Amino acid sequence: STVRLRLRSIWKGLVKVKEYLESAVVVDFVVPLK
């Protein structure tokens, strides 16, 4: 069960990183256009 919790926490971290990268990429693309 501890392994499952660890995998879940790692997955949540990866999701947060993915969302941050996506939002950062969107900002990088939108700001120069303005």
C-alpha cells in the first residue's frame, strides 16, 4: 500500500509539472503577440 501511495504522489507531482509547463508555454506564446 505504501508503494501505491508513493506512486500516487509522484503522479500528482507529474500532473502539476505538466500543467505548469503547459501554462508557461501558453504565456510564452501569448505575451510576444500582444
